[in-house]
Amino acid sequence: MAKDPMLKFVSVDRDMPAKRPPDLRATDFHEIYAEYAEAKAAEQASRCSQCGVPYCQSHCPLHNNIPDWLRLTAQGRLQEAYEVSQATNTFPEICGRICPQDRLCEGNCVIEQSGHGTVTIGSVEKYITDTAWENGWVKPASPMHEREESVGIIGAGPGGLAAADRLRRAGVQVVVYDRYDRAGGLLTYGIPGFKLEKDVVMKRIDQLEQGSVAFKLNCNVGEDISFAELRARHNAVLIATGVYKSRDLPGPGAGATGIVRAIDFLTASNRKSFGDTVPEFESGELNAEGKKVVVIGGGDTAMDCVRTAIRQGAESVKCLYRRDRANMPGSQREVANAEEEGVEFLWLSAPKGFSGDAVEGVMVSKMRLGAPDATGRQMPEVIEGADYVEDADLVIKALGFEPEALPALWDEPELEVTRWGTVKADFLTHETNLPGVYACGDIQRGASLVVWAIRDGREAADAMLEQMNAAATVAAE
């Protein structure tokens, strides 16, 4: 009997792929981690303990069969590993790059809890799928038979694309409508290339097009086509718009020039990476070069902004966050990468206003953590008399996103929304109150992770297929 290749965690140390030196990677937008070699991927996969209750799998929103594809990788059966990975995740190469594994699968790895260092799940997942692309194992949808039903999907982000892929593989006719000139949503224009190089996203878009998913780009629902017309055209409609409305920042001087939204700053940078002409970048409005930059916020978007500003050649980059490091919502791995690249974090600091008609500084209140709120997190409290001014000539607001008022934008007042403005839909079937209308991703659950949007999109597609099959059965009788 062949020797079991697994459970090597007691003899093999955790080893991430090589990371480019900070002084080199801070000058470009290429991904910072190298690729595993086949032997190294197999070695790291072999550290999995194959535990009876895999917490990595249960803490993954997609419930990926992680122990199974780790074993297959350790055995050198990479095509089978890819097929197992793809069975539960529409875009494993994307999740392998951008998921906060330290909070999800890797953070709940059993051997991590026992002090041996987690299995490098995300890096192995990325390696498996990149290898699959290189070897031609990734195939476009080729359904056994075509169906007459069609679905219109509003939004070409991860939720909408995941639903499109699943529906198309079942033979449904799919049209994706998006307001931007490229599909991908935040995968394309929100996440910087050093975390997710854009050819990775574009390959998936091409694959969907090869599988006969139709894309209607530069199409703004409510302006270029009405929501009512979409419902009339299709058997079902999926709302997968994401949330793009930036949270505002009150206080004296908040309207000064030089105070910009994170989404605008990141989109301009990504468009430049595509080679687009971006007037706001060329004018300096959305360009950090030579500037003292202050980013306000503590989530993953704030980390994207600080690290982008470094690469644009900012004079200095500081991140202002009102809680401490332990209570920061962003990935700790991203914080560490940012610090290596020269970002300074100002913990327990909150803005109270801004100086200058063209911003010259941020008025900062020093904070301390007080009693816990309803969620158990300690509430920040102002320390009286500890205010100061932080010099800045570019301030980036990265305070999170809220949903747009879709019922008003789309002239569909009957579409039910929650008190937060998200579309009200069942969390299992994703059905809204309107017949044949579904919702998924951030527009349903609020700003969240790409992996949750993928899960929602797959679930919504499955619910639509169930309804279509039920209707077909009734018609046949």
C-alpha cells in the first residue's frame, strides 16, 4: 500500500509562496506573491490533517471541499483537484487571491489551532486553478441541451457572473446588463492589480462569452433600458448590482477639494492599468504622486487605497482608524503588507474636520476604547484635549458602501427594500416580493466579501432553475 502523503504538518513547516521585496513591489501593480512550484504545492497540501470535522470547509461561505482537493494536490492529481474545487466555487483562482483566508478557512484550520501553522489553503487553491488554465482544463459552458427560458442579470460583478455561469451550464439563455464598459464589477475596477491582476478577471469574462453568455455593457438600467422592460424580456431577473454609494464624512471642511471617494480613486487607478485615458488622474485629482495622503477607514478598501497610493509615488501615506489594530475589520495580512510597503497606521484616531479650501490637513481626535456595543465591539470614545492636525493634500474616504435607492432609480416603487436600503429577498431562494425577480450579493446582504456574492449568485441560479423546472413539469402535464 502506498504511503499516505498527508498529515505532514508535524515534519513540514508552513511556507507561503515567495513574496517580492517591498521596495520592488511598491513600484508596480503586479501581484506580490510568486506561484508555487508543483513540488512545493504538493508539499504544503500534504500538511493537511484531513480532520474528521474540517473547520476550514465549514467556515468557507462556499463550503469548498478543501481537504479533498488538498489530498489530490498532494498526490499530484491536479486536474481532479481542480474539478473538485470548481464544483463548489465558480472562480477559485479569484478567491485564492483575494479572500481573507486568515479570517475564514486558514484562520479556522485545526493545525493552526494546535500551534503548527495553518495550511496555505489560498495559495494552493490559486496554484491549482492557474495550472488548470495553463493546461486547458477550464472549459466554457457547453450545455447538453438549450432551454427556451432566459434570465436578465443586472450587474456583472462576482454574484451576477456566478449566477450567469451556473444558469448557462444548465442551458438557460443569459444576458448580463452592466453600466460599465467592462464586465467584472469591483473585480475589474475596485480591486487593485497587486491583489488581482486584471488578465485573471478578463479570462473568466472571455470564458463566459465563449459559453454564450451575452453582455450588454454601458447599459444603465433606469436610463438606457427600464426595469419594467427587462422583466418583460426575460423569464426571470436577477438584481446583482452591488453597493456603490460611498458613506459620507461630515464635519467642517468636508467639501474641500482634495477629499475624494475610495471608489473613484481605485477606479481611476485601475483604468490607467488598462491603458485608458483618465482625465481626473492626469490632472492630479485622483493621483497620489508627490502628495501627503491620508486614508480614512479600516476595511479592505482602505488597505487597497493606501497600497495604491504608495505605488503612485505618494510622499507619505497614513491610515486613520478610530479603533485599534486588534479591532480592525480589514485583513491583518493586508495590514502587514501595507506596513512593509511604507504605510503608517494611526490607530485610535478619528477625523473631526478638515482645513483649507483645497485640503491642507485633517483635524484628528484621539480616541480610546470604551464599553462594548450591542455587537460586543468596544465603542471608541474621544479623548478630550488631545486633538491635532495631520498634514494632507489628498484625503481618501474609505468608510464603506451603501446601496443606491433602486426603487426610485428604476421607477419600481413596489420593489421592497430593508431599512438599510438593501433589496429585501429570501436568503435561501433569493426571491424578492416581485414575481420572477431575485437578488444576490451586496445589494441583498450589504457590503461584504466576494466569496459571499459568489455563493449568493449560485444559490439564486439554483432557485431560478428549480422554479423553471417546476413550471415545465406543470406545462407538460
